[in-house]
Amino acid sequence: MKSLCLLFVLAQLRPVHTFSIVARDPATGQIGVAVQSHWFAVGQLVPWAEPGIGAVATQSFVDPSYGKLGLELLRNGKSAPDSLRALLTADRSCEVRQVAMIDASGNVATFTGAKDIQSAGGIAGSGGTPANVQCGTAGGTLTIGHDFSVQANLMSNDKIWPAMAKAYSEAKGDLAERLLAALDAAQSVGGDIRGKQSAALIVVDAKERVFDLRVDNAPEPLKELRRLVALQRAYNHMNAGDLATEHNDNAAALREYSAAEEIASTTPGVPESRYAEMIYWHAVALVNMKRVDEAMPLFARAFAMEKGWRELTPRLPKSGLLPDDEKLIQRIVGAK
């Protein structure tokens, strides 16, 4: 506990006033955290997540060590409520913090310090109840619950966090989509009193990061975050296609590659050059499946979008990514 105290003494106060959500999808086990703020590059400080462990949002006068130490405590077997209590008790500036933590079992705790700038508050979902915590002289409000929590400070009004909880609870789709719905709801009823500049979203499963996205500076950060989430979905399909190819599951690979192209090509604000890569590697996979005739129109599309793909093609046989067949390579390079 002495080392925790020392880290809190050294931590700087950074006024990252914002709204955020931490959540766990009980159907998939995915855990996520999402945030928007007027502060620049909010993704550097507020959201923390670790596959199979949990997530943390540390904001208001933010102390990033809540993220690092919170995940460490979760990793060592403490629940989210117990971990947050321990960190608050060790923090001599806890009255100005706003922090939420969720663990891999879906236990969640959210704290709003008494000295956070109003409007400020939070809700722990699925049966949230007030809990006791030792926090300085002014204290604050600790609520524990299950599955998700929403929290906000320096907001334009006190409708923000209730709107987030309602939107998340009613939203459909995967965890990333539901997190985005909560952020959109917060903005729709007023959001940060200062305006908006940055946003971030992290989703992890038991083994890896599924989404890890940041918008550091944009006029409409949530719109840009949605665009990035769509692109990440597309690349997740590409990765799944590559894995299916490694396992010689050609049907699954082609399904995944087609899904990637469909998402990227229908996402607003994505230039053709961004999804040319998906089309190109789809074509390469077809060639390696000995389905060259099907690959040729895809190569032609990719080359039309970005000439560099045509120049790249003769380099691939040496790396084992295309057959070492000069006539075949010439045919591909000539695709129109």
C-alpha cells in the first residue's frame, strides 16, 4: 500500500472532464470502455483495458495510475469494487476523481468525487446500489452493480449519464455498437459543456484487443470514431479470412474477405484507396486457391484504385505470397 500512496503523490492532476462507459457483454465475455471529451487526445489517459482482465475509465482530474494499478489489482484476483475502494482510500486527492472499473465477471463500480465539477454523476447498471468508501474529507459517491457503468462530469446538464444508461441498455448489436450508442446518447442531450474534440474506444475479449481506436482531434469525434470502428470491423474480417486461409478453409476465407470489402466500401468517408488493400489480398488468396479467373477482376479493381498494387505484385513470389510463375505474374500485372 505504501507504493500505491507514493504513486498517487507523484501523479499530476489533469482536468480531463468527460463522459465514459465501461461494460461487459455477458453473451460474449467482451469487455469495453469508451469515452468522449473536449480534452485533446482523451484516449491517452482515460480508457484502460486488458484482455481477460477488465477495463477502467479514469477521468475528471485524472490520475492515469488508476488505470495501471486498477488492472494490476484485477489481474491479481480482486473484484472491481474492491480494487476501486483500495485505490480511492490510498488517494489523497480522491474527492476530485471520477473513476469506473469493471472486471471479467461483470462486477462494476463507479465513483464520483464530491469536488468534481458539476454536472457530474454516474450509474452502475443491473441493480446498482450505493456503497461505502473512505475518500478524503469531502468524499464522494460510490455505486456498485453489474455489467456496465456510465459516468460524466463537467456536463451541460444532469441528463447525460441517465441517457447513456438507457441507450446502452436498449441498444442492439455487439459491444462496440452498444458503447457507441451510449456516447451518442450523451451528446444528443447536451454532452460536455465545453463542446467536443476527442474520443476513444477499446474492446477486448479473453485473449486480445478487438478494437483499440482513438480520435485525438476532430470537429465531430463520435462520427469519426464510428467510421474507424467500421474500418476495424472490416480488418477484423480480413484477419479472420487470413486465419481461415492458413487452415485451408477456403469457403470461410472468401466469406470473410467479401464481408470486409462490403463494410469498407459502404462506410461513409472511406476513400477507395483504403479498401483497395482488401480487394487485392482477396485476389491473392484466390490465386493461391488456384481460382485465377475469379481473381483477375479483383486485381483490375485494385490496380485502378491505386497503381502501387500493380508494382507490388512481382515482388510477392519471392516472399512466397504468390506462385513463382512468371507467366502468371505477367497475366496478373496486365489485369485491366
